[in-house]
Amino acid sequence: MRISEVLDAQRAGAPRAVATIPADAGVRELLTRLARHDVGALVVRAEQGGEIEGIVSERDVVRALQRDEGLLDGPVAAIMTATVHTCAPTDSVDDLMATMTERRVRHVPVLDADGGLVGIVSIGDVVKSRIGQLEFERDQLDSYVHQS
């Protein structure tokens, strides 16, 4: 299975843009956008698009709050992860799963061949696709075994 298939499954209802936030936005704004988009992470980049500067997740907020309760008044840049692991729509889900496990990341932006941001895949998306694959294989085996 390819990442493009995972993105297609995400968009089953309707196409949606990847939620982003600029590095100079406040952490309070970050929390508002996470809730509004019902997501666990946002890609950090200028509002007009352009290069990815980082990624910031609910986990980043929680860990930073534990160190400094005043961070809510600070910028996203202070808590974001600047090293972002990305993938392409043509990459395999198995390869992405290995990368997520090895790098201990839960959200990976998907870039097209031109470097454009076309989606973001979470560990939940990967697990859901893997379960779907396993269920399909089980059904195929069951059908084979019960043929007359």
C-alpha cells in the first residue's frame, strides 16, 4: 500500500487542506487551530506556503507546559520540532511505519515531487491502513479455505 492511498482514504468525505501555522504565531493560537481542525499536529510554515520550518504537536505543548507554564504567551517556534521527517505519496506504508518507529514520530508531512505539501499522515492513519490490509488478507484466506 502507498501513502497516496492513505491520503485518499483521509479525503473520502471531501478534500481538505493541510492545517498549518506560522512559527511566529502564539501557542494559544496553536491550541485554537488544533481544536478547530481536530488534529494532533500542525505543520509550521508561513501562511502563504513555502518551506516547512517545523512541526508542532499536542505532545510538544504538554511537554513544554511542564517546563514553563508561561509558554502559552510565547511563539510556536519555541516549542516546535525543527527537524521534520517527510515522505512522498509514492512511498510505501510499511516504509513509513518503520521510519515512524525508528524516529519516534507520530506525524509525517507528505510532499509531492515538487516539494509541495499535499498531506500529513499520522500513526493512527498508518495503523488503520495496516488493519485494513490484514482484514483483506484474512478475508481472502477465509474465502480460499471455504471454497467448495
